[in-house]
Amino acid sequence: MGFGRNSTSRSGDYLEGMINEYVGGKAKMKPQRSGSAKLVASLTCLQFFFAIYATFLLYYMSPTIDLRSKPDFTWATRIAQQWRHLMVTPHVLGRYQEASSLIREDIQAQPITPSEVCEHEKIDFMQKKSNDVQMIKLKTELYKEVLEFQSRSIGIETLAELMAMKSKWDLKGPNKPKITVILNHFKRKTLCAQIDSLLEQTLPFHHVWVLSFGSPNEVSLRRIVESYNNSRISFISSGYDFKYYGRFQMALQTEGDLVYIVDDDMIPGRKMLQILAHVAGTDKYKNSVLGSIGRILPFRQKDFTFPSYRKFRSKEAGLYLPDPAYDITVDKIVQVDFLSSSWFLSADLVKTLFIETPFTFATGEDLHLSYQLQKYRNAGSFVLPVDPNDKETWGDSEHRLAYVSETTVIFKDIVQVRDDQWWKALSTGYMTQWAAMYPQKIDALFYAHSLDEVKALAPLLDKFRSTVGKKAYVVVSGTNFCPCEDAATALNWPKTVCKERRFKIFDLAIGALSGISNSEVPLIHAVYSSMKGLIKIHNPSVVITVSDIDPNVKKALKMASEANSNATTLVLLPRKSVSKVLWMADLRSTALPNWNRMRISVNIITQNRAQSLTRLLKSLTDAYYLGDEVSITFNMDSKVDEATIRLVSSFEWPHGPKTLRRRIIQGGLIRAVSESWYPSSNDDFGLLLEDDIEVSPYYYLWIKYALLAYHYDPQVSLPELSSISLYTPRLVEVVKERPKWNATEFFKPIHPNTPYLHQLPCSWGAVFFPKHWREFYVYMNMRFTENAKENPVQIPRSRTNGWQASWKKFLIDMMYLRGYVSLYPNFPNQASFSTNHMEPGAHISAKDNVVRHDKHDFEVPLLKQDFRTLLPAMKLPPASKLPSLNLFNQPLSLKGLKAAGAKLGQDVLRCNNITEIVSVDHDTGLPHRCFKF
């Protein structure tokens, strides 16, 4: 590659060598006195004369020499300039005809003007016009649809409105922008028309660079540039064809503020630079690439595939703007997916094109530029409006040039490559106009950076995709990290899914950016930028990946998820837990984003049963926690024994922080339990466990599933739910006779294993809700008495009325008065998520407790298998389908439960109407007012 006026020393060396040869040769000559000798001498002199003449002439006419820049040869320059006007007619024939050829070249080297060397494109056909009524209708309707959307979303302006906007560039003052115009030429004969137009611009350019890369017309293009004899216009050539990206590589070298890269089929109107510069200087469009021709990529078809952008008679194929064939003129600025034929942007934005390795260097630089600008600079691509009556405002005053045979987009193989390219962009996060106009909503987007991660996530991905009404796609890193075809094979999908233009699997081709780097920065950048776009397009409720994924990838996924304004949550699952949470696919998409909101703390009440505590701690440690942080707190009374202290002090809890609390004064069980936990927020849930409890490995999964289904789903209204029990009772404990009860048999007409709502709270393993626990604290403070007979609440026929030292008695009272319930599990053989081993303590075997306890009535088997398969239809039933029981295990609606509490009328506030119950301030737990239910 070289500039037209670059100089070398080769011609000078050649001239100096000829003079030395002549001087040396002359010294060896002997004088001749004969007539023949005189003739030889004359011919020798004539030969020398032509040799010197030819040397100067070649030196002066050399395309690589600028005589004005060679001070060492100013004498030769002056001679050559004088001799170029000298006409010599050779009279010597034969061996001296070479001198005659040099003279003819000198005649051709006379001063040239553009009119002598310019060539002009012949357009022997009129602008194509369609008479296809259906297509005209389809294209026009689609264009109107696009304009209406953009008018609502970003606002679109006419040319007059754009020119009235404030711009940073003072086009008439000293703050004029420096604009470098780059013209790329190969075969077309439009260079003179382009230069003439640029020289007449109302805003002068700073430089024009004419590029000729591998062009067969390099000589004529060079002569055209030289004929203008303008120092601001330079010719840059190379024997190698850098094709479509070469001009952008050259643009990196500009010292100007703005760059205008123009194809050889564009003849800009004389006001074009002024319009472009003004718009580029506005706050709204300063971070944009502007042009005169653009394309809106295809829309999704009814079969959920995307057609070719060159598909005819199809609305979904997108738009070409402007499109004279369908009488579509751009009269308002319109955002497009990519620009064609010309690009006007700040010099700083040009470098963005080269962040990623292009899909191909053979074509598609236009799409790649717009894609990279949006992906890494959040920059849009816009086609400027024109004044239809003023061709000076047009960027393509001879639009017919785009239809001649030199264009690349009419060849089938090129169209296929470009189709593959735009689909690749869309499937790696390119927010096209279709994506902006029709935002998608899916349930989950899975990300796998390696093939092992694909295999680990496969069961959950398959469950999402096989669940009716659910949508889930998978993203793989691609290239050498996790090739799409290998991922498809691991998922038992055909490899063709990697080629289909259909949403299913997305290959990010991370290696295009980070494959050759040992730095974590390109990896983070590549994953973040692509995933941010995909999340923005598809709006998944959750992004799911394995918890042990590369830390840099995890960081990128976290940033991408947080960047979405539509509540997308990153879910990091331990590999061994993936198959245990298939119930995720049964949750509503509105509940899934709350996956990480809840904070569940384990609160253990212990004193002197170290052996029992050891069993509980082992069961807690071995449970599935889905990678969640779960804190654990030990609450010890003042009389705690040494073995228990040593145990809790040395215990290592792998799932979160550990806290030890010990009372100074012995408080008893009622204080130990009620004061063991207090919520710090509305997302803080407390699991209360006495040390003789043991839990199932699936206990945490049950809690999380139930909270997401019945508490965190905004489409579910169940304010009565105050706790979630891990235990399934075998007795009706509030009745004096304590009859046996089997939930599986009781609910067989509905479903033997349906979960159910019960007005009885559970003290043998339950999670309590923050709002209701605050309420309970206030209630117990207002009602607590040492003498049970002084308690004003007397529930008819309830054994709880006489309970002396039970925190649970106060909770039962509150739940009865206000119609609250707890959720209970219900599985075969009354298997549960917790069991009570009935070991001696404050109640069991206590001296003042006359009730005899049969261990078989309280100790239940622990669930050791995935409970999902046991549920009705293998999922939690809708909240509206949950059966509810009153305190005495009798079926009663939630409204009926409230009516019973209102009828009793013994709450802390006296409500006058039997249809009213007490309402509380859930932030403080204080009673607020009576309200009708």
C-alpha cells in the first residue's frame, strides 16, 4: 500500500549510475579523424543526448516521485520541467526506435485535467419500480409499523427538525469538524462524480482518501486523483485486495473528528456533509452511525423461524430503506439494523468494528459494524431523512447504481453468507428492530461454558422445555470452549439446530474475542456483552448455570442479569442439586425472579442434649441447599452443659455464618423459643428447631418451593399463610382425647398426597414468616401471663386453654382469632421433612406433665426421595386448590376460619361486628384497626 506522491531513491540512483557510465566511457575513447569516425561520433553524441533526455523524463514522470519534495535533485527537476515541453522528432531508425517510444510517452505526460481522464458510469436503465400490489402493500404496512413504534419509543424527526436541534459543531464558525472522507474503488467509473460532489459540499471536507485495493483500474484511478491536483485529496493503493474491511482499517488512521466512508455507488448531494455533521453533533445522535441507506432485518414467521432477508413476497423479510421500487422514501430519521453504502461516525467509534473477529471477511462489514457498535458502545444505526424535492440533501443521488451488476448482494452464495451472519448476530444478543418491537418473554435461559456443564444442566433444561407453557433456551460458549454441535449431541438434539434460524440454542463464539488471550478481561467482556443482549431480547425470568462455573464467567453473567430492567435473576445451582429442583419448571414465570430473595435462617434451641444435637446437625449439614447461603444460630439457656458448648463451638457450618447465643438467666422453653429469632426484613424467614428434631435431606427444597409458589408469586394471594411446617401430625393434639389422624386417608377423595392448610402451627420443625412473627411478638407481649387462667382467650373445646408453659399456646390463639394457617406436607406413611424423636426435655417426661406420650404417635419417617414425584400431578397444586382445616382438623374455608375468630371476639382490639377481625401494621406487628373480611 502506498500514497500516490511517495518518493523513493531508486530513480535518482539510476540517473547517477548512467552519468558515471558515460563519464567513464568517454575517458576511454580515442580520437578518430576519418569520415566514418565522425559519423560514429555523431551517432554516439545523439545516443547520449537521448539517454540523458529519457533519464530525466522517466524520473519526472515516475508515479512514485514528487519532484517538488526532492531538494537533492532540484537541478534535474528544472531540466526535466523545461524538456517536457521540447518536441524531438527522431531521425534515427532501427536500434534507436526506443528513444522514439520515450518521446511518445512524454507527449502523453502533458498536464492533464479531470475532463481528459474522467470516466462516468453509464446507467442504461430506469429506476426499478414494482407493480406487485401485494408486495407494495406489505412493505408499506411494515414501514408504517416500524415508524409508529419508533415514534413512541425513541421519537423520530424530519430533516427540518433535525437541523433545528442544537449541535456541538458550529458549521459556520471556528468550531467546524474535521471530516475525513474515504472513497473505496474497484471497477466502477464514479470517482470523478464523487470528487466533484465532495468539492462542492456546503461544509468542506478535511481530507479525501481514495482507496484502490487490488483494483484492475489502479492506473486510471491514480490519474484521476492526480488530475485534480488537490493537496487534500490523496490516493492510496495496494496490490492486495483488502476488500470491505480495508477502508475501515484506513479510517483508524484519521486525525479528523468524523469519518465518512462511502461506497463507489454513492454520489452524495452537496449538502450531505453539513447535514451529517450537524446531526452527529446533537446529544441524541452523537453516539450513532449515520447513513443514507439501511436495512431492517427479518421478522419472525408464524412457524417461529426467520426467513432470508432476500426472501421475496414476504413481509417478514424486513425492509430496505429507502426503497424506490416500492415508493418508500425516508422522510423521518429511522433506526435500522445496519447501514449500507455509506457510514458517517466519529473517528472514535470506528475502532469498535475490530473488537471481535468478523464472521467472515468476504462480506458483511456493514452488519458487523452496526452489531459491534450496539453491542459494545450502545450505539444505534440511523438512516437520515431527505427532502424529496432537493437532491442536494440526498446521500445517494443516483440510487440506480445500487442495482448494477457489481453489487455483492445479488449472488446466491453471498446472500447465504450474509443470512448466516445476521442470524449469528441476532442469536448472540443483537437487538434488531424486530426484537425491540416484539420483546420476548421466556422462563429460563441456561448458560453452559463447557460440555460438562451442558450435561449437568440437561435434566432441568429438558424439564423446562417439556413443560406445557414454558419456554427455555440454552446458551453455549462455542468455539473451543463448548462447540454448538457437541452441545446439541449431549442434549440428544440433532446438530441441525445449530444451523436453523430458530430460537433454541445460541452459540456465542466466545473464542472470536477471548480465544487467544490469557487475560480474564476479554472473557468477561465477551460473555457480558452477548448475554446482556440476549437477556434484553428474551427477558428470561432466570438465567441458570452451575455454581462452580468459571469465576469470570459468573461475574459476567451476574452483571448481565443485573443490567436487565425486567427482573432477571441469576440462579447458580450445585451440580448435584440440578436433578432435585425440576419443580422449578412448574413455578410461574412471575415467581421465578424471586429465587434469591428469601433468606432462611436455622435457629436451634438447645441446652443439654448433645447427642441429640449431633444427630440434628448432621441431618442439617447433609441437606440440599441449592447453593443458597443459610445462617445457623444456636440459642442456649443459662444451664447449658459443657458437652453442648464444646459441640456448638467446634461445629463447622458449610452453608453460611454461625452464631452462638447464651442466656444469663434461665428463661425456660417459652422464652428460649420465642426469643430465638426475630426477622430483620420481610424476606427473612426463621426455621425453629429443638435439638431432638431430625430433618430430611429435602427439607430446604420443600421450604423454598412452597415459598416461591405461595408467597413470592405476585399472582397468588394467600395472606393467611403464616408458616410452613416440615412435619405431618398423626394426632389431633388440641382435642382432649387426642384421636389419631391420617392426612393421606383424610384427603384421599381429593388426592391422597395433597398438601393442606391447617390452623394449627407446628412446633416440631417449621418456618415462620416475618410479618406474622412480628405480629406474634406483640400479641404475646400483650397477652402473656404466668397464670394460664388469667388469659382471656378461651377457644371452645380446645386443650390449649390450659397449657401453662407453651409459647405455642399464644401462637394458636392469635392464629385462631385472625384466621391464619400453616402449610403442611402430606406423603405416604406420613413421611415428613422433620421428625420428633420424643426425647426427655421441658415437656416430654417432665415431672409436671401428666400426659403420656407414645413415641409411635409422634415419630414419623423422614422423606429420603424426591418429593416432587409424590405430589398431585407432580407439582404443588394452585393455592386456590389447597384444602384448609380448622384447629380441630375439620374442613373449613379460609373465610370460615376468620368468621370463627371474629365470633369469639377475644382479640386485643374489640371489634363490634362479627364480620371483622384485627388488622395489624406488618412492619411493627402492632394492632392497627378492625377490618371486614
